[in-house]
Amino acid sequence: MSETFHPPNTSPTYRILGVQQIAVGSPSLSGLRSLWIDTLGAREVKTFKSESENVDEIVTTLGRGVASVEVDLMTPLDPSKSPKVDKPPLNHIGLWVTDIRACYDHLSGQGYKFTPGGIRPGASGYDVCFIHPKPKEGRGGEGVLIELVQAPEKVIDAYDTIQDI
């Protein structure tokens, strides 16, 4: 088993394991499909629509097994409403975390602000929360929307067996 690593200034009650997803937006879902699925070979997993999040989404993956990365292809249901999931086009990145509640509480205690909604089920069925990209007060994602995603046990177990290269 590999040594447990905790980045500086993190709590030993959770670990960030790596990239879970990237989310890209465009006014054209068909254009995203053409690029990511038809050209780059991403595999479509499911579709997701949410009025409250103003999103029509195709969830895809690149890679295999626990090393796969989700690529969410998003377009706004109503381009005149917020959130505008196509602006910026690289909408957000998602990071696997071993204990989302501990991470949320720790970062909140460090002054980080989260988007409305707190911890909730995400489009792929894992609990998620979002570090605000640019909060009016407190600390944020330095202009980047960061999704924290609760890692399932199989991802945590696989991470703990991977050797560094």
C-alpha cells in the first residue's frame, strides 16, 4: 500500500485523490457531442437535465475503470437565464475527495465560500458541493468553479494501492 499523503494545510480527516471530472459548456450540445464523442471517443454514460441548474448535459467518460475521468458536456436550457453553464466554456473541474463532509467543514472553517445548495447529490449520483469561484467575501476558487465529489470506496481503495511513477 502506498504512503498516505496529505497536502499542506489540509485536514487528516480527508484527502483529495485527483481529478474526477471536467465540465465544458457550449451554446451547441451537438457541437460538443461531435467533438468529444464522435471525434475524441468519449463514451456517453447518461443524460441529465436540471431546470434549477439551467443545464442540459451529456455525461461521458474518457479512460477506463477507476482511472477514467468524467467529461460533462453542457448547454444551458435557457441561454437568457443563470447559471450560464456555457460561460466560461471550461465550466468547472471536479476533484475526488475521501470525506466530503469533513472537507466542506474544514474549508468553511478556513474561510472558503461555497455556492448555494451545500452538499447535495450530483448528476452522476455522488454527493457534491462547489467552491465558489469568486465570492464577494471570504476565500474562493481564484476564478475557477471547483466541484468536490465524494469518492466511492472502490476509488479510495484503488487510490491507496497505486504506486507513484
